[in-house]
Amino acid sequence: QVQLVESGGGLVQPGGSLRLSCAASGIIPSYNTMGWWRQGPGKERELVANVFTGGVKKYAESVEGRFTISRDHVANTVSLQMNSLKSEDTGVYYCNVRSLDRAQQDYWGQGTQVTISS
């Protein structure tokens, strides 16, 4: 099993910055993506950004240019630097590992609250 622990959530003002971190442990699939999803109030959970095993990065259009994802493949950590934050970025952010096989097994962290408000 994979265990994911997030940190770094909090309350910031619009235009501010926040950095989320996630540490993975356990038996991690050899081929996978590691990244962040979020769920805002009354919204579906959506992909924010992830990194494939080979290093390819993917961003949601709404955050591209503002957020930067980074992954340490040795330490099994992933971070999300969030800049120029907007109120619509508010939500619970979940660290995720997804296996790149037929099953596409998901592993989730407990979630960390990010609130953007003035």
C-alpha cells in the first residue's frame, strides 16, 4: 500500500503564494503519476498538476503559468508551488499517486485545505 502525507495548506490572500508538499511511502508502483488534485466547494475533484515517471508534467489550464509542480523521484516527494493565487483556487488539495497500468489504481492523501480570501 501507498501512504501519502500532505502539508503546507493554509489561508492566504489573493495574489499570494503557497507551497504544498507530499511525501509518499510504502510500495509505490514502478510506473505512475504523482501529483495534486483539488475539490472546491460544490465542484468535482479535478486534476491540478501531475508528473509522470519519466518526468513529463501536466497542468490544468486554469493553473498553468501560476503553479509549478516538482517531483523528487528518489525521495518520493512531490511539491506544488502556487503563485498568484485566486479565490477560485480555494479547495481541498489531495496528493495522488496513480499507477500507469490497466487498473490505474489511485492512492490518495487525506487532503489539505487551501483557502484564498481577503
